Amino acid sequence: MRRGRAIALVGGLALPFAELGHAVAYWPHVPGTGAHLYFPALLEASGVLVAALLLTALAVMAAARVLEGRRRGRPAWSFPLLFCVLLAAQLAIFLVQESLESRSLPGLATLTAGLVGQQPVALLAALLLSWLSGRLGPAIATLLAPARPQTGLQRALPPVSARPPRPPLPPGRPLPHTGQQRGPPRPLLV
């Protein structure tokens, strides 16, 4: 993923994560009156958006796993960098939101509550994004790759296995020595 797209993705996800952090900052009394009248609806929308994106990403990875049958990974995004960027963006959104609600600059108590509320959300979001970043890109590439066409001969012939099947042995006869068995040789029956 290009750097600009990655920055836009992380920046776009910072808004719903900031609202979830806002709820953690004011836990257990999530505000829903006065200047915070809009907050329960925004919190619900943020939760639904994050859950929908996560379920979509997991569905894409599952579909690619079924089509490809093996895992392909690539280096994941840096967890410490993601955590710092998400925490800074979420805290900035929180402080702007609090400033607009109170129509003044937030105080030290608001800053502390925001920092305490945004840290666990940023930590979990950074873990999730770091894990998804190494898996979701290859999964999308697998799903978007064109199907490999088969030739007429490949469709007509059954698949060939690496080892031909053995003919059945008569009952009472031991298996022939193939060189792959371990242990002392078996006596030959005549």
C-alpha cells in the first residue's frame, strides 16, 4: 500500500476510534445531555463502522484463504509508529471536540481524561491494524488475481499424483522393503 493511502486510512480510522476513546474517558457516565446530546448516536455509529470494517477484513482474508489454500504474508506496519500516530490523532480529535462543546480551551483535567481514555483504544487499534496490514493486502491481491485458465488437455486428464498407487498385495504377504523403512530386515517367506 502506498504511503499516502496508508496515512489516509489511519487518519480516517482515527475518528471512530477517537469516539470510542471519548466513551472510555467518561466511563461509566457516558454523556448524553447538554453539549453532549449528539454523543450516543455518534458513539453507536462509530462502533458499527469499526465492527463492519473488521468483519469485512476478516471475510476477505477468509475468502482468500479458501481460494489460495496457504498463507502469504508480507511485513506488517510498525506497531509503535501506528500507536503513536493513532494516539496523537485521537487526542487531537478529542481536544477539538471538547473545545467545541465547551466553547473554550480544555483544561488539564479534560486533557488527562482524554489521554487516559484514548490510550487503550489506540493500543488495541494499533495492534489490530498492525496484524491486518500484513495479511489483508495479500488477501485482496489473491481475490483480485485473474483465475489461471486450464488448457484442454489439463481439463481432459485427471490430476497426476507424485507417487503411483501400489497394486494390492495378496493376503498374508508382507509389504516389500522400499528402503524407507527403519529397523532390521524382515525374513523372507518362501
